[in-house]
Amino acid sequence: ASSDLSHGLPYVQAMEADRGLLAAVVAGDLAGAGRGEACGLLPILTLMQVARRHGWTPHLLDYRTSGDTCSGKASVIGYGALVYRERSGPA
């Protein structure tokens, strides 16, 4: 699934909103993620359900906002990168 996260929020508010959504995704919390703000929220929720069925675990790779790469922080867009991995058996 591909989606940007919050849109048009001030930098600090965007980080709070996006971190809440990303934490819910990493925790596998469909209800919590469903309260998040993202253009592609339905594909994200669908991927979470597929991942649950297949036993995949999500891992956050990175999170940034447009305010981290541009000078303006009054209105930013959030971006996160996650990867799903198969659960491995005992080592």
C-alpha cells in the first residue's frame, strides 16, 4: 500500500498525528489505525488485515515530514516507510 499521511497540519501536530497512526500500524491495531489520517487509509487497513492473516510483522523504517526537507513547517505532509516481514520460527 502506498499513501502519504497527514496533510496541511503544522509540523508538531502532524508528527503527533502521524506517529499515532504509525504506532497503531506497527502494533497491528486496526481500530487505532482506522482513526488515523492518511489519503490511502483503506489500502493501509487492507494490508494490515492481509498481514495479520499471513503472520507478517510490520517494522517502521523511517518517518519524515515535508518540514524536515523544506524550510516551511507551518503546513506539512507526513511520510512513513514500513516493511512487513514473515515471522520466523525459533532460532
